[in-house]
Amino acid sequence: MDLVAEMLHAALRAAAAAEFDAELIRPAMARRFSRAAAGNGTAARRRFNADRLINRFFDYPRHLRRIRDRFDLFHVIDHSYAHLTHTLDARRTVVTCHDLDAFQSLIGPERGRRSRAYRLMAGRILSGLRAAARIACDSEATGGALIEHGLAPAPRVSVIPIGVAPEFSPAPDARADHAAALIAGAPAANAIEILHVGSTIARKRIDVLLDVFAALRSEYPAARLIRVGGPFTPAQNEITRRLGMAAAIVEAPFVDRTTLAALYRRAALVMAPSEAEGFGLPTLEALACGAPVLASDIAALREVGGDAAAYAPVADRDAWTAAAARLLRERETPAAAARRAAAMARAGRFTWREAARRYANVYRELPA
């Protein structure tokens, strides 16, 4: 959520500085248990998660208690920190809700089986969200789901789509292209690179991504999959081994925005096979770079992609493979230029200036 905080902060300073003196509050994470931890083993992850828990529920509230009297309004950018509303003045606090992941264990046991301790933590976060004066959601899909599940009162929910960062554009950038080449190799003539950006959590449906990529390689044996967002899980690695695709896949961590934009620009196709999303920022970024996008046919991704993206039913591997193949074949036709123009036009509708304007309207409704 750092990107959202940075972009909104900059937009407010550019468009509403005369009325709102916005300040970012982002204390550094204090490491108690994970300071000397290394690697990705279970013990290291547990130490890191222990530090996250202490920072989130002890250090950050303590920090806010020291400085809260300096401010008239508060905006919690990440709903998973909504419990901070209890430390602030809830009547003057806005929380942005990006998705419902943090609350799945409270919606119903079949949606997200978790321990009692986790559900208590989720309940504390949800109570902070409900206490906020206003809740802003990135999409109609998220806002509607929040209300439908009784997680927030409708009168306090607003929908404010986020914007796209200026780095994401079709304009070439030699330095970014070089950085992308260090990750994915120099682009080859007539190269076919399929790009996926995001985490590897279950709802991202990496299993579908891998199966469809394997099917596409029967028609495009030189195709490669570029995966940005951290390593595969053990189960996902097993799929790549079973399908014999490890050599055709490049795994990269999250990268800076200029490098990511370069990867979008060189992609023959960007795929977003998630079964659930709160907004779909990679879809928006890809469109802004003029890349063809194939996304799951779910409400949040349609809100972002509109008619500029192509869609396939969630987890329907045959439909995904057929749609992806059509888009790859389209690259050599006049339709490709039209799709590129439509993508950039669609992305142009999502600006941080507009998001800042709408957030400023929300701030004005709060008591000073």
C-alpha cells in the first residue's frame, strides 16, 4: 500500500495544498526477533511475523498517541491497519479498504479457516474499520461486498478508484529497459513474453496461470513466462516441475516502478487469472503501458479493464488458453494497434488527481 500512500500524498500536495497540509506517517518497523534472521525458512518467517504483530498492535498505536494532537484529520491508507482508528479520533478518520482478505475468516468459516487468535485480531481490525467516520473503497465491487456482508454501514462507504503512477506509460525508457533486461534477458526478435504481476497467494490462481502457459507452449514453444512478485510456493514449484517448464519461467521479486513499466511494455500478453480482487492495479498499469491484457471475468477487473481488456471465466483453463492464443495471434494484425490505443485510453480515466479531488471532498465532510 506504500504506492497508494505516496501517490495520494503527492496528488494532494499538487491539487489541494492550499486547503490540506498532508503529511505521510510511516514509522520504520522495529525488529526484535527477526533482526538477525535470514532466509525464508519457517523459523525466520515466524520471527518476522512476530515482529509484524508487535509493530502493528503495539508500536504503531504508541507512536500515534505521541503525535495525534498535531493533526486535524487522519487517513489510514491500508484497511489491515484499521484498528489504529481506536487510537485516533474516529470521528475525524478515513480508512481506505482495498479488499476483503483481512476479513474472510469473519465472513464465514468456509471462506477462510483461521485460528481463534487470528479471528480475534481480524475482529479488532474490523471494529476499527466500522468505527471510522468514512470508508473509501477502490472499486464498486469491494464497496458492494463490504456492505453485502454487513462489514460496514452503507452511508459511510464511498468508492474512490485509485490512479496509475506516471511511470506506467508507453514511452520508452532506456535505463528502465536495461534494468528489465537484467531480470528477463535482452528481448529477442519476435519474442513472446507472458507477464504476471502480483503475489502467489491462493486467490491469484497461479495454478491456472501455469497450466495455461504450458498449453500455449504447444503452439509457441519459445514463449516465456515472466513472474514478478516473489517466489512460487512449493505447490506451484511442483506444477512447474510436473509440466517441465522451469527453464521457460523467470521469477523476479517486486521491482521498482520504472523497471516494472519496462516489463509491461515488452510483454506480448499480461495475464491476471485471479479468482478475487479488490481492484486490479497490475491490470491498470499494463493498460497504461499499452500492453494487451487477459483477465478473469470478475467485477473488480472489469471495472478497471472495461472494453480495453479481454476476459475469460475464472479457472476455465480451456477458455483461458483459447483467449490467450487469440491475443497472441492478434499481434500481427491491425487489431493490435486498436487494442493498444483502447488500453491507453482506458487507463487515462484513472488519475491520482481525480482520486485526490474525491478524497478531498470526503475530508471536507469530517469535523475539523
